[in-house]
Amino acid sequence: MSKQLSAEAAKELLNVLKKRFEKHMDRHKGMDWAKIQAKLEANPKKLWSLDEMEATDGEPDVIAYDQQKDEYLFCDCSPESPKGRRSLCYDQEAWNSRKEHKPSGSVLERAAEMGIELLTEEQYRELQQLGNFDTKTSSWVQTPAAIRKLGGAIFCDRRYGTVFMYHNGAESYYAARGFRGILKV
């Protein structure tokens, strides 16, 4: 599969991203879209990854800028966990452990295929400072090795005006649990 968009698809995606950027200026105060677009146009693989995020209903948007690294941080900002990335167990090991009723895949493998990273718990909590996300769904987040070694994985959501972190068996999957990604450009 080519990890580069056609010129027409790239133009369409940039238009969608620009409109979202302008609609949600509170997420990226003081940032200039022209600079972001120039970085995206210079990085076709990153643009392809953003298209994957968009195609799975992630509604990616810029949420931060790292001045030292000169990197913009895009994150899935859909109100609920992206619809096109739900019903997945945590990783390949968890998927392999299921004897029956296997999900279509796993979170870590899907994120890698898309060229994005799974949010950490800290990044998830930072995202929640920008709005109310996952009030009806939940999202898997990066799981510490010690927890994963014991068979678990963690996920987060927002309920009662509070962000919660929970645990589950890594092999579990639910129609209302997906994952949010981060992309550095």
C-alpha cells in the first residue's frame, strides 16, 4: 500500500484540517496554519497518517507545538473514541491469546499501520483539558510494561466531569472502546 496521497486527496485533506483548525482555535492559540500546512506538505507520509486518522473518524487537530523540536502535535479530537478504531484488543499477544471470537485486530498493530502512536495516560489527560472527550466511550492508552506483563492493559474515559483510568485484560474488546492517536509533524 502506498503511504502517499494523490495531489487531489492531499488538497482535500488539507482543506478539512484547515477548517477544523479554524473552528477550534482554542486548541492551538497563537499557531499559524500556513506554517503547519508547509510542514505537512513537506512530509507526505505524515499527511498519509493524518488521512488514516480522518478516515477512521478521529477528527485529527493540532493540540500543541514543541518549539525545541519544531514539531506540531496532532491528536484525535473526535468527541467519542474514533468509530473506525473500536472493538480491538490491546496488542498482538492479546489477540493471539484469544481462542474464539477474535476481534479484527489490535490497537498497537493498527496504530503502527497508521503511522501514529497511542496516547499515554498523561497525553490523554492533557487532551481532556481541551474539551470533554469520551463521555460515552473509552480509549485504550499506552500500558506500562509491568501491567502488560501481568496480562492487563489500561484505558481512560471521562465521566461525572472527571477523567478516569481503568484496567482490563489486554485480550478484551468492546464496541464502545477504541483508541486515540498522536502524530508529530
